[in-house]
Amino acid sequence: QVQLVESGGGLVQPGGSLRLSCAASGGTLNIYNMAWYRQAPGKQRELVANIGSGGTTNYADSVKGRFTISRDNAKKMLFLQMNSLKPEDTAVYYCNLYGGFLNYWGQGTQVTVSS
């Protein structure tokens, strides 16, 4: 059983930065894909970025050039560096691990971008 715990969310002013972390326990993570999703109030959950087991990354158009996803397999950690934050980035951000028949989610961390 894999457990995912996000941290690093908070309140930040427009143009600011935050770094989200996701700590994983259980399993061998380096063989799975991982991703960050977000869900804003009244909206569907959407993919922000994903990173394959080999390190290949993919980003939503809305965050390209501003967000960077990375992983540390040895420490079982997933990160999301968010720069130049905008009010529309406000959402609950979720860590996701998936592959084969597996699909695990964290509990989410709130990111609020407001002046």
C-alpha cells in the first residue's frame, strides 16, 4: 500500500513562488509515473504536470515555463516548483502515483494566490 502526503502549500502573493513536496511511503516508486493535479472550487480536477519513471516530463499549457516537476526516487519524494504564481493557480494540489493497476492519491494541499 502506497501512502502519499503533500506539503508546502500556503498563501502567496501574485508573482510569488512555492515549492510543493509529496512524500511517499511503501512500494518501489522509481518504476511508477507520478503527477501533480489541482482542483479549484467548482471545477474539475486537472493535470498540472507528470513525470515518468525515466524522468520524462509533461506540463499543462497553463503552467509551462512557470512550474517544474521533479522527483527524488531515493528519498521517495515528488516536487513541484511553482514560480510566477497567478490568482488562477489557486486550488488544492494533489500528488498522484500511477502505473499498471495502481493509482494512488494524496490528501491534497491548498495553494492560494492572492494579494
